[in-house]
Amino acid sequence: MPTSGHPSFSFKVLGANSATPIPGRFSSSFVLQYNQQLMLIDCGEGAQIKMSEFKVRRSKLNHIFISHLHGDHIFGLPGLFSSLSLNGRVEPITIYGPIGLRLFLETMRDVTDGRAGHEIIIHELDGQATHNLGSINGLSVSAFPLKHRVPTLGYRFDEEPRPLGISTEALAKYKITIEEIKLIKDGMPIKREGQTIPIANVTKKPLPLRSFAYCSDTAYDPLIIPHISGVDLLYHEATYLHELADKARERLHSTSLEAAMIARDASANELIIGHYSGRYKDLSVMTEEARTVFSKTQLAVEGAEFEIG
């Protein structure tokens, strides 16, 4: 449950396997929920099935963030947009991703005659640059480059500062008027007949702001640390155990140990690992290895939902 007074903020796993789906483990797809608003992060094959299984309302999705254009992260998009249209969606949906996303979506639309009944607003981003995407659903969103075989973006989501909260005890003690409440919310102290009541005397201590970062397919790359520093929850791929570090470097992926090193050096509070190679049937070996470096590591298991902060 969210901390008292906080808007709800969570990360739900629809699929967290690597390129080839296997029974019980689908490709990368996740739902980020903030204050009852739903955003999809990557959309691998079978994402819709998992949405139905885990009771994620597709109609509530309003933004999609795509890390890169490998199939296990985008092959679910054409089917999702088709279903939204068949179900009568009229509200626009906004999607962010690397350059080439528009060509992919428009080609699929044209060859299948899959005309959407709703507007799809596409924002293509340079996969080698950082981007400030502004305020989305009450979160400040940024994108930054990851190190993979094709242009790939990580995303960070930060809560935005909230207006000052006024103490109910102070309302009664100082008999604060509506006009004075407006002054307090503007950050101004109350002045009465030469007496000043400081802001700190009438406001509540603000709740800490929370943050989440998503790092999909990437080689071990300490250059991303400034972009994810201090996040409450970090998702970082961990395709292999460290005994296959050479293979990870060759394919520009990370090991579970390397993901833990990134989380530790970024001073993240918690780490979720995913994008597992299908060679691993027992995924507990991944967390066992990662926890030797970063103890607060958990597996991205389908259906799991993690509270942020």
C-alpha cells in the first residue's frame, strides 16, 4: 500500500523474459501506475493476454514508452492498437520511442489496413541523446541513452513537487482565514498587526518525492548512473549470470551481478531485475547472485506489482 498521504505509485510486470517467450514467461512489457493513471513501458508479444490475466484495463492506458525497436519490446503494439480500436476507443494515446517507431507503426497499419479509431501521437526520440519529456500524468519524465545494439532509451519518472500542505492543528490554533490559506500556498508568511507567523509553523512537513527508472536492454554502463541516481526503484535488465559475462558483453546485455553494481553505485533504494535468458529455468539463481552486491534485489515475475517509495 502507498505511504499515507502519497498518491499511489507502482510498477507491474506483464512480461520479463528476453527475446524468446517460453511457457509462463512472456517478453518485456510493464505497467507504471501513478495516481490511478496507467502508462505502458515496452509492449512485447502477448502483452494483451497478460493485461487480461492481471486485470489491467487497456482503456485506461494513455501513454506508452518504448525503449528500442527489437521485436521482443514492440511486437505487441500492432495488436494492442487494433484491440483498442475494435473496442471503440476514441481518446488519443501518446507513444514515445526511438526513431523508426513511426515507420514501424505506419507500415503495420498500411499492410494490414488496420485503421485506428483513435489518434496515435508519436514522439520519436534520438536514441543517442537525453530528453526532458516534461510533465506526464503528474510525473516529470526524462529519457537517456542505453548501450545496446540499436538505439535504446532508458526512462526516469519523478514525482513533481506538491503545494504546501496546511496543518489542521495550525488552522484551529491561529484561526487561519481563506485569504491567509492562499498566502501560505504561495509560500508567504502570515502577518498580523506587526506579528509574523512563519510558514514552518502552519505547514506540514512535505512527503518525500519518489522516483522510478527503467533500464531495458543494455550492456554494463556506468555512464547511466547520473541519470538514475537516487531512485526509489530501479528496473535493470539481467539477461545472464556473471559466468557468461563475455556473452553479455558480446551481445550488449548485462549480468545480474552487473545490474546489482549499477544499483549500488547509483544509490538506488531497490532493484528489480528482468529480461532473463530462456536458459535459466530456476530464476532464483539470478537474485542470489545479485544480492551478493545489492541486497534489496527482487525478480520481475509476471503479475508482480512493486510499490515505489
